[in-house]
Amino acid sequence: MDDDKSNDPYARIADLYEAEHRGWTDDLDLYRALAARAGDPVLELGCGSGRVAIALADAGYDVRGIDMSEAMLAIARANVAGRQLRVAFASGDMRHVASHRQFGLVFCALDTLLHLQSTRDVLDTMASAHRVLRAGGLLAFDIVNPTPEVLAMGDRVVRHQSTFTGPEGAEVTHFVSWDIDPDAQTIETTHFYDWLSDGGAVRRRTTSFRLRYLERDEVEAALRAAGFKRLELYGSEQLDPFEPDSDRMIVVATKPDA
């Protein structure tokens, strides 16, 4: 994870990211169920434009979201401006959460954890979450299961990810390219967003950043090192049993009672 906040790869595409993900609801029932199980307050790590945090606030929960992208936080704050919701957004690093509050649920949605660049970053993030959870609280995150098939499918090809209506009403096509280093577990990711201007010219915005995928053994070792004892592992947002070929790795860890 880059500590230089001025070097924000999402600054160039924040409005496009928001438009593309605004209607993504597949994981909302999962986080509502976890919030109901864990109770207030709730903390989202890497909240982006606030998609999940706002949905939980709409459901009546007291939510805080932190992110390192000021461009994304600006959209999140605009999305709740004038609304009477118990939600707040702040700049923050998931590796070193500073809070005087103890949370019932801490979560990190939709591959955001893959922005962590090293084993040390993962260990620090798990320890940080453990520190701000109350006894019996839950840590949850949703990441891709890096099967050989998934990695091979994306490596060194340009794939169509989605087509959506952009912030100015134009139809935007989103392409993604991966360059994978299996020894370092890294994915050099480039995103291309193309659309036609009113005059018919093709417009494009791009951004690039590095992701680091996580294997199950590393995830479980980091959680146990942080002090989590009870670990649950699922293969989908619907909490299907995890299998080696599952598309997703949904992890729920419980902080032991005092």
C-alpha cells in the first residue's frame, strides 16, 4: 500500500468507479446479516465511495468508513449530504486504525484487502482490526480465491469487465489488464474506461495499481497471529461452503471474549 496520499490511483477514476459500482448489491445482505449478528458500531476499512457503509446506515446502523483516497471519500460524503444517517467518513489507513471506539463489526469488502502490499501489511491490518473490536466482535472480508484458473484467465490479456452508464450519461466500457507475478503474488492492474463524447470522439481514462492476492494459509496465519481464534470460511456472499475452486474467499473471524 502506497503511503503517499497524493499518489492516488483512484483520483482519476473516482466518478467512474462510483457509477460502475452504484448498483452492485450482491454482498449487501451479507454485511447486513453480519451487522445484525455483531451490533453497533460498524467500521468499514477501505470504504471507497461508501456503497456498503451507506447501505448499513440506511438499515439503521452506526457506521464509520475510512479510506486513503480523498477522491473516493469526497464522493462518499456527497452521497450522504443532507441525509440524517449515522455514518461518517474519514481519511485513514487500515493498517493503523486510530479510534477510541470499540466496534462490533469491522469489515473490508470486494477485494479491497488486496491493496495490501506485503505480509507485514496483512499482519498489521489484522492486528489493527483486532485492537478496535470489542470482545466477541467480528472481522469480515471478501477477496478473490486465487485459483490457477482465475489467475491464468486474466494474465496478460485485456478483458471486458463491464459496460455501464457513466456520470454524464454516456455508455462507458471498462477493460482490465493483469500482469501477474506468481512468486511475489502480485497483480499489476491497468484499467481502461472508454466512451464517446457528444461530438463522437472516443474518450479514455486509465489508471494502474498493484494488487497482492492472498492464499488461504496466509490469511488464516495472519488472523491467528493477531489473536483471532474462531475462523469461518465461505465460498460466496451467500455463505456457501468454501471449496478449493470457489470464486470467492469470505472470511469471518471472531475476537475472543475477554
